[in-house]
Amino acid sequence: MADNEFTADLVTIEDEDGVTHTFEELDRIETDDGKYLALTPVYDDAEEILDGDGELIIVKVNDESDDIYLEPIENQKAWDRSPLFWDT
């Protein structure tokens, strides 16, 4: 691979129903409060890309056990404490 070639950092997640989803990692940050990732869905075909809503997902990384879990930020208090990736 050439030095100037870009490759996306992809994250594959299996949800509670066993369905696999792929996301591109746009940013990551570590603060005193924890680790956070900014993700956007990856689509397989052009039609899905056009129909997509450009969703940005911010999750907190929970790696306190042997497994790594990504926790959605679900309430306003947690969102207010989370870092803003675009303001760093």
C-alpha cells in the first residue's frame, strides 16, 4: 500500500439480536471521564449511502472487563459530560 493511501478505521459491532453492523471510526478521545468514539455507519452499496441520513454516533468505550462494550450516550446528563469531538 502506498504511503499516501487512505484506509478507513472500521469497527464491526454485533447488536443484542446478533446482527452485525459496520461503522467508520471518525475520531476517538480519552478524558478523565473515559474513552469516547465518534462513528458513522458504513453502507455496502451506493443506494444505501444516498438514502442514509449522515448519522453521527458518539459512544463511550467500556473496557473494564475482558470484553469491550460500546455504550450509547442515552441521557442529557451523560451527553453534557461527554467531550465534543469537533471542539477539541
